[in-house]
Amino acid sequence: MQGINVIDYATLAVAASVVALTDASPTLPATAKRMYITAETDAVRWRADGEDPTTSEGHVLAVNDSISFTGANYRQLLEKIRFIKQTNTAALKITYYD
């Protein structure tokens, strides 16, 4: 990932209600354009099309899997992506890049 810099690292708790990166601690940085996410404790579902995921609809991010949005400017995606637990409360670990 040459040419991009780490901005911040965050944790996001994902439970029965839909959450966004603005719910992470710390929240989505204003200058973030890229991210790397790992599911730490359980699977989640996610969508980035402006619609909310459900426990049965959306892309699955299984426990110990990751997704990477680092190859371009993904700011719009970062603002739209939403998560919900698939079965049990989950924790996501997020690294933000410029």
C-alpha cells in the first residue's frame, strides 16, 4: 500500500441494530478514503449501496475474515457502508488510510 498513510485505528461493536463507521470508536476520520476491516468475534453482514443489511441480507464477513478498500478513493463507500450482526454481537477492527 505504497503512497497511503494510516490515519487511525478503530473498533466497531456490531449488534442487533444497524451501525455505520460513524458509530465506531473513534469515529470515521474526516480525511479517510480507504480502510481495512477484520471481523474479530463473530460474523456480520454489510451493505454499501445505501440500504441497510439484515441478519439474512447483505455480504457476509465471517469471523477472522477481512475486507479491504485500499486501492482507490472509497470515501463515498466509507460513508454508506453499514453493518449488522449475523448471529451474535461482533467486533470489527478497522484501520483507516488517507
